[in-house]
Amino acid sequence: MKVLVTGASGYLGGRLCRALLNQGYSVKAFVRRTSDLSSLPPPNFDGSFELAYGDVTEYRSLLDACSGCQVIFHTAALVDLWLPDPSKFISVNVGGLKNVLQAFKEAKTVEKIVYTSSFFALGSTDGYVADENQIHPGKFFCTEYEKSKAVADKIALEAAAEGLPIVLVYPGVIYGAGKVTAGNVVARLIIERFNWRLPGYIGSGNDRYSFSHVDDVVDGQIAAMNKGRLGERYLLTGENASFKQVFDIAAAITKTKKPWLSIPLPLVDAYGWISVLVSRIITGKPPLISPPAVDVFRHQWAYSCERAKAHLDYKPRGLSEGLSEVLAWLKSLKLIKY
């Protein structure tokens, strides 16, 4: 079986490509010509791994890439909490999905789509733990990224209702070794914490997220291809915890001191506005903290993965195990010391 992976050069996509190859699948990695391909193996002569160049926003290149493939893993997404041009979120995250669905209809070989969405598509869970039955209310969005994923989710569910063979998976906050990207926010915050650029906890510690180790998500994606029910949603989430707990676990693992203060969200918000200003005028790079990111911290995002456990044999690891790996990886790269 040959599978097409969109977003193959990304943090999650690269791990997915390698796992699929290790399990004997032929993989076509859909990448842009400007992409960093360091997380991917080189193309080989037997055709089990090949590169297809293009962009999910360019329909013709996507359709050409579908040729000969039986499954599309649509993992391509613009993942960030703030960008100077927010319209890019809709262009990539919504327009890209629309192009994948249209390419499925026009291509003659594709039999199934595994669409990787995000917990943001379901909305916040202030005071409770949500499951796959939650639909984003669509009344308020912390970030333009959240809005784009909620809009795309509605489109994917409509496609499933029309009979398209699509399985939807929703990771939590993805973390793990591999790449320090905007999508690997846990690694980025740990780097800031251990280099004393983030001197304490963010907020009161009442935030709550569902943390997903990247390799667990990959296992869940492949299981969704093999075992997932068409039209079904699966939360590929994990342990629900606050970033205060993440920092405390990291301190325990490294035998270092826990942060000794909590930074009030209004102060973090002010820092976020300054960071955005610096990004616009000086660096041109997305800031680690922005006002939309602070809005995310004001809510809880806790979810249950019981359906994935039952249907996909999904087995998420705990934070202590996952963070031990991340900390050792960051230390090996000399990005942190302990």
C-alpha cells in the first residue's frame, strides 16, 4: 500500500513517515521545495519512499501527488498561536483540507483519508473533561488558529456525512523529541525555563491541557487508518495537566529547583504585546508568547481518549515518561543544562 503524507516535513509528519516506512508501507512525502527535510530519510530507488513537491494550497500539485496512493494522511497545517497575517490560517488549514477532499474525489486510487485535526477544533473545556461528542460552539475563539481548525472540522464532518471515507483524529498538545518548532510548545517552554528566560509559572496554575507524546499520536494515526471507523472522531490525547505540573515534573526529573514564583497573566499579556511589537518591527519571527496565547492560558483544554483506547488500542504514555525523554534530548542538543 502506498500512502501520501501531507505536511511530511513537519514535526508530526516526519515522525509519521518514518513509522509508516518501518511498518512496511510505501510513503510519498508531500513537501514544499523550501521545506526543511532534515527529519525525513532520503528518497530511495525502490520507490518505498519518495518526495512529491507542492503545497496543499496549490490544488494541481496536490492532485498530482495523489497518483498511485491508496491513503492520504492529511497532517499539513499552519500551527501557531499568532501570525502577522492571520488569513494564512484559513488559507492553509481550511483551504488545504478542501483541496484534499476535492483531490480524493478526482483521484481514482485513493480509498481513505486520515485527517489530523487538533484539540482546538473541539473548543475549551473549562471545568470538565470533554470527549468526541463536543462540537465547538463557534462563539468565541482565543486564536485565529483555533478558528481555522474549528471551521475545517465542520467541513470534515460534512464530508463524512456525505459518505467520504474519512477518519478524524484530534491530538492534544503534542510534545516529544524531533524538532523544536512552533508545534512543539512544550520543548520551547522548557528551553525558556531552563535558560532562566522564563523565571516562573505562567498564571495561577489553573490551566489544564491534554498532553500527547508525538510517537503515541503517530501510533494512533496509523491505527486510525487500519482500525478506525469511517466518519468517526478519535481524540489522540493523553494526561491532563497544567504547565505548572509540567515544570514541576521536569524539576523532579532533573533534580533541579522548582520555579519559585507565578507570573500573573496580565503581566504575561503585557510581555506578549511587547513581543508582538518586536516581532513586527525587528525580528520578523513569531513570538513565543503573544496576547492570543495568553487567552489560551485563561481556559482549560482537557479531554478523554477512552474511545481511541477502545477502538484503536491507543496507549498514551504519562508525562513523567515522556518528559524524561524530552529533557534528555534537549540536553543532548545543548539547548538546556541540568
